[in-house]
Amino acid sequence: MNLECLFFGIVFVVLSGCAAYELQPLDMNHPANAQAMAAPAPPLSKTLAYSRADMPAASAVAAAEGGHEGHHPAAESNAQKTVVGEGKVIATVPSANQVVIEHDEIKGFMDAMTMGYRVEPSSLLDGLKSGDQVRFTIDVPNKTIVKIEKMQ
């Protein structure tokens, strides 16, 4: 009989302990709550794939951020048709005819920086890959790379 009492005593303790536990309801911010709102989908990245319609007016950008033109000496950049720079290819974006280059200072034109450039013709991107050391020519009025050579 002692064994039976012990058995029923253990069963009673185990079951009564489990019955006393109650789950708290999930609040509306908990991701497991079926009634909680789903997180909005993040916007698609347009990095290096902007069209003219996506770009704010140049004067608004210049006023708000001090302008990209702050990196360019004004008097010299207007007089030059092309400039030559050297740097390393970070990425190519053939679908947008663009290349991202980490370059040294381009004397009289731009400080050292990493920047995306439009490339014309797009065939200049053929064979380029991340890490390639290059020499490139920028058409200043169009702000477009018109020549790229791999350096050995």
C-alpha cells in the first residue's frame, strides 16, 4: 500500500504542478502573435541603378548637403574636358552601365574616394572584376568614364 500511495502522491504533485502553470497571452508586438502586424517589406535597393527620375534636383542636393561639387575645384574642372585617375574596381553593375572605383586623388578634379561612375560605352565593363587595378579617363562635362585600362 505504501508503494501505491507514493505513486499516487508523485502523480498528484506532477499533475498539480503542471496545471497551475498558465501561459501569459502574447502582446501585439510579439512576432508569434497571429494578430500582430507583419513587418513591412524593406524597399528594394536602387544603389547604383538610379534613373534621372529617381534623383533629386541638383540644386536641392547641393543646398542640403553642401553638394558633391565641393570635392571639385570650380575653376579647373570647367576648363578640362577629360581627367585621368587610377584606382581599384570595387564592383561593376553592367545592368546600369556603372562601375564603383576606390581611387586616389585626381589632381585638380576630385579628392580620393570610393564612388560609382557611369560608363560609356558599356563594353568598357567587359572583363573587369572586383579588385582589378585600373587607370580610367573621365569625360568631365558628362561625368562619365570613357576609357578604362587594367594596370599590371
